[in-house]
Amino acid sequence: MMSLPIFDLNCRQCPRLSDFLDENQRQYPDYHARPVAPFGVKNPKLLIVGLAPGMHGANATGRPFTGDHAGILLYQTLFDTGFSSAPTSDSADDGLRLKQCRISNAVKCLPPQNKPTGEEIRTCNQFLKAELASLRRGACVLALGTIAHAAVLRALGLKLKDYPFGHNQLHELPHKKPKGLFLLDSYHCSRYNTQTRRLTTPMFQAVFERARALVDAKN
């Protein structure tokens, strides 16, 4: 049986999102303004799952978290913990390489007001499901925020009540392969969370240091 793809650049399954991207392309003709593909290594030990592309970030550059405020903290932290070749990500052709990890999103298209609907999250979940199914045994999935956390559980057919979200909370998940996946949670590195100090740099660093320890332990 043919496996489902983890990404489709030409996907238009969500009418509201497709119309919004068309409008965005007219307004910003130099922007990517299409579904944004996962970025990183083919067989990651760490899969980072965000919410959705940002208007002037990934939607513009075509690379997750590249060119927006949230990416400043994310890529610096990836570099500090050995998952990235550079501390900043400015464009899709800047030469930055990820190490042992990949960045994806629960929703691959830019949503209006950065808020996808429940139906849109469910529709796009097929791609996340395929991506999770492709992970190696014992891989770590790092969910940035509650929506990403819930999307991961939905893709794996698990219940939210059994794996509640909590910053720097680690869950060992059942998996079809001999060893399970690990789900590690973090508050999203959004401008709002960092400016209100809900998420500080040391807090974010601690999550990635835990991810690094998990990845190294599985080598």
C-alpha cells in the first residue's frame, strides 16, 4: 500500500487558507505564499512541530521559522544545543543546515490572524501523521505550544487527557515500532510569549538541553 506524503506543495484542501494565500501572493508577489515544507534532515532524531507559518516569516521565505521573531530564539537555541550549523536563519538559501533534527508545522499554510480553525488543523493532520510514521524508533517530538501538542496526539490516535501539555513535560508514547516515541513540550517561542516572559531564554534552553540528552542517549 502506498504511504501518504508528508507534504504537498500544491495542496488546496482548505478553501479559506488557499484563498488567503492567493490574496497574500497578490499583495506580496515576492513571498513564497504556498504551503511550507518541513525543513531539516531526512531521518531526524528530533522533530520540532510548530503551529503554522508566520505571515512575514515562513510564508515569505518558504522555510519554517525563518525570517520572523519566533525563529530568532529557536535557531539560536538549536545552534547552542548542537542541532544547527548557524545561530540565525534569514532566508531559505542562507546555507544553514540542521543536524539530527527537522522542523515542521501542525498546519502547513499561513492562517488568517495566525489562527487555523479546528477543521483546518484536522485536515492538515494527515501530513503530520505520515511524518510521525516515518520517524525512527525512539525519536523525540518537540511540540511548540498546545495546538502542536494536540496535533501530534491526534496524528498518533492518542487522547489529550492521557498526555496533558506542560512546559518541559516529557511523555513516552506508544508506537507501532518496538520502541515508542518521546513527546516533549514547550511553550511556543512566539513574540507574545517571550515579551510577556511566559517563556524565557533559560526556560527554552532547558527544553532543548533535555532533547539533546534524549537524542544522545539513543545514539
